[in-house]
Amino acid sequence: MPSVKFEPTFTHYQMLFCAESATFLELRSGLRTHGFPEDYDWPAIPLREAKRSFLELFDAGFVEILGEQAQPLSQAKARSEITRDGTSEPKFPDAQDYYEVALTDIGVTALRALRPRFRDIGLVEPNK
């Protein structure tokens, strides 16, 4: 696990696991992922906890926010978008403030390091 200034929690793991091509709203909403190779039911995350955890991941360089044409936002713009109140509102993909989240290479490393610790949480039993 790369060195960080926070204690990684299940919320951090969930956000990293679900980050690729998701919006912040999708990261904090409950969802089910399929075939990674197992299925998982992810719980919804309270907004305050989601913002705090996401900022920690962002500041550690594990995730980045993509704007138009999948280009990363500047640090200042990304931080501003993470902390503003409208972050939790649904957006259409053609909206000016529609942003997706992506894992960085170091984020992939962190996800792999956290997997043994958290991988059974939310696991859906086969045929359920």
C-alpha cells in the first residue's frame, strides 16, 4: 500500500473499486457490480463521509477527475468540484459539470493492496 496520511477504510476501498468511469454520485450511491470475478452489493455512503474519503483519495493521488474529452481537471478545479454542494446531484453526460472519476496507476496499486483486507465485504453469494 502506498504511504498515506489517513487510515484506509472500507469506504476508501469501495470508492477505489468502483471508481473507473463513475461519477462521484455513482460512487456514493448503492450499486451492484458484476463479474470482477464476483458480484458485489455496495452500500450507499453518506455524503459527508463520501466527500471526506474521496478528498483523501484525491489528495493521495489515487484518483483523478476527468472533464471534457476525458481530460483530467487541474488540482484546484477538481478540489473545487469535489467540495461544492452540487456534487451529489444527478448530471446528464452532456452537462457542463459532468465529471467522471478514474483510477491513477498508484490508485490501482492501492486497490490491490487493500483487496485482501476488504474483499469479502458485500460479496454476493453465487445464485442469489
